[in-house]
Amino acid sequence: MEMSPERRAKWISNLAEGARQEVSSAIGLLQGADDPGVQEAFRPLVQQLEEVHRALQDLT
């Protein structure tokens, strides 16, 4: 069954918002590490996740 364009847009927005919240949680966990070495090790991943977070925000 095909969705109306409005319903599809709302579905995509809701899906993007849920994903954005999960990415935000992951960023918080990685940045909140007590060990500076761990924070440094995950810095490239955090940067990528921040880009994904911004892209998802554009969809909501």
C-alpha cells in the first residue's frame, strides 16, 4: 500500500528524530569517558557522528 506524501514525510521525520536521539546519546557516551586516552581514541568517530547528527536534524 502506498503512503500519501504527507504521511511519508511525517514518517521520515519521525524516523530521523529517533535516529538523531540515538546518535546524540552515543556522542554523549563517547565524550563522557573518564579516560582522556579513550576520548582521544574515539574523537574521529565522534566527529563523524556529529556530522550524521546534523544531517538527521535537517530531516526533522
